[in-house]
Amino acid sequence: MIHQYIERETGAIRTEKLYRDRMIRMIYNTRRERPGLLFRAVTSSYTSRIIGILNYDIAAGPFARNSLREMQSMGMDLEECLDDPRRMNTMRKIFERKIKYDELRPMNLECSSISSPADSRLIAGSLSANPLLFIKEKFFNLEELLGFKNTWIRTFSGGDFAVFRLTPEKYHWNHSPVSGIVEDIYEIGGAYNSCNPHAVISIENSYSKNRRCITIINTDVPGGSQAGYVAMIEVAALMIGRITQAYSETGYSSPQKVQRGMFIRRGQPKSYYSPGSSVDIVLFEKGRIRFSEDIIDNLNHPFAMSRFSRFFGKPLIETEVKVRSEIAKTIPCRSRK
């Protein structure tokens, strides 16, 4: 079955060319039929790292000679690259590329604006029983996602969430969606399941089973976004070797490891994936933000077809968004009372 999404800038329905789709479907169908050692081996840290090296680090062969053509065939805009694309002779260099984000990914400067953390395909939802947004536990289990017995579970219970799926051709740096002070940051180990839509619907609560880094940001501080506590969760996937924290206050210069007590600004680079496809999840406290209307409308698009819709039995269509573009606004204090 095809998988479609809505291109935000034009409203057009686009059909996604799913990377290694046949291989992914074979692996995950085998899991359902004969679960066990083979599937666990494929999605393990060691195997994921080896597959990543074979796919992304070898510069020899046709790709090295025709890297520019390959990049264009994948839909990458070479004019966006900060560095010379001709030097990107491995897939890893392409996936870790830097872009002219100040120039090409403009940001709404209003303090009430919440930004997309990545070039990605987005589904927004609620952890409450709101019938319009109710897709609770379709992609993750909150308790498992944050870590069982975690003190932050109550903070985000009944709140809102956004899932950002980064496809392989995308720019793979994550930018902070809000401004505020890092209250907590920790990692949880796990598997390296693919974020291909077929894989996602094959594994119950798949995103909360993968290795991930959780950053809790307090935005109710001077200079903050005034959106309460916000959790930014970077989820590793198949062939992702690591999630590198590299916050930069200006451009990509002087990158720092994100730590407790650090103030991070909305729209600035925070981390990057190495390499492959991956997922960001952003959690918000209940009643603190309101998603952009077009993103909610697109969820129920009557003509687009997606694997999520077919599996969950209701329209569930992603919107393609760009990093630093507005995806929500904070709700003013008077409106929350």
C-alpha cells in the first residue's frame, strides 16, 4: 500500500518513496510469523551499527563518483548545503550535512510560537480523550516512553504531543522547539526499530521501545517560551549509530553538550542523528499550547491514503513541515483559566 502525506506549503498530496521498503516489510513480516532471535539481532545496537557502516560510510564505487547526482535523485536541495556538496562522498556526510538555516528556514520570532524541531513529517495528537485528536498509545506508551517510575510522567499526563518522522533524505539536525532552561536530560536504552510506517504499525508502541534521549525544558522562565514544561525526545532507529548533543548558540559554532541548567534558545541546533531515519517526539503539558489548524485539518484529509490510516481504522495523515517553522502557539494565561 502506498503512503501519502500533505505538503504544507502547497497543500498537495504527495506519495512517499519509502527507503528500503521491501526489505523492511520482509523483516517485520518475518517477526510476526517467526518472532525470535533473528528479529532481535536485526534491531540490535551492534547490527544497526554494522548496517549503518555498510550503507553510509563506504565511499568507494558508483556513489562516490556520482554523489551529487545521487543527492539530487533523493530530492535534496544542494543549494541549501553550508559546505561544498562535492565533498560529500559518503552517505554519512550527506546525512550529517549542515544547512543555511538562518536564511532558508525562517522562524516566527513571536515568543508564543512553537517551532518544528526537524525537517520531517508530522502527526500531532492529544494524550487526553479529546475525540478530535485521540490517538493515545498508537505510537507510544507515555510511561514507557519517559521511563517507568519516572517523575515526569504526571507532568505530561493528559497533555499534547507531536511526532516528527525524519526520512532518510532529510536534514538530520534537530533544533530546539522552544526556549527555556534544561531541567533534566537522560537516556534510555532500547532497540533500533525502523521508523518506516510498516515497521511502526507492526510493533506495539514502537517509539517507546527504541533507544532515546529525553530532554525536559522549563519554558516558564525569563526569556522562555512560556509553554510550561516541554519534553523533547530524540528516538534512534535502524542504522542510527548515535544521537549527538551539540547545541550551538550561533550557527553551528562552538557546539556544547546539552546539560542540566543550560538555557537553550528556540530554533538553534541542539543535536544530530548519525545517520539513517529517526523520530523526534515533543510532549507538552495539558492546556499550554494549541496546534496550528492546518496540521489538525490534515490529520483527517479525506483523499490522502496512509498506512497509518489503514491500520488504525481512521484518517491519520502526516504533514510535511520544515525545521523552525511554526507548529503551535502557547495559550495565553487568561485563556487557560
